[in-house]
Amino acid sequence: MNVQNVASGGRDNLGKVAATIRVMPESEEADIFSIKDKISSLVKGDYYIGSINIEDLAFGLKAIKLVVVMDDKEGLMDKLEQSLKSVNGVGEVEVEEVSLIS
């Protein structure tokens, strides 16, 4: 075992996490399909979209629910949240669950 492995606790590769995220539009009139398309094209690089769906909530209100897989690395979740919040038409971003998958 080399020194780098000992310093990192023998962990060369980071684990992966899956984050379940709910994205709410800023208003009921927002084009939820356009927001979904923007999110799909925005999430790349360090991230992989496991699933992305539009779900009905109540009284015609819809939300986008996505599962994003990424390395278990400090700062990646915050970066993702900020990117999602920057999408035109997005009102709120809520991380519902983060699970270690490998």
C-alpha cells in the first residue's frame, strides 16, 4: 500500500450517492416541461440523472422530481442545488433524500 492510500484511509475511489430532489416552479403558470428540459441539459459532468419525472401535487400544481447520482465528494451537492436554483422558472429546490449507493 502506498502513502497516498494510507493517508486517505485506503480509499482511492469515492463512493457514489443518489440524491432525490424536488424542484418546484416559481408559479403555477411556469412551463414545467421547459424547466424539465433545461434541468436535463444542465445536469452533466460530475452528475448523472438516474430519473427525472413531472409529478402532480394538488390543484394543478406540478413539480419535477429527479434522482441525481454523483461522487460522495464535499461541495458537489451545494453546487448542484445552486445550478438548479439558477434555472429560469424554478422557485424552490428541496433535497428530499441522499443515499450512499456504492
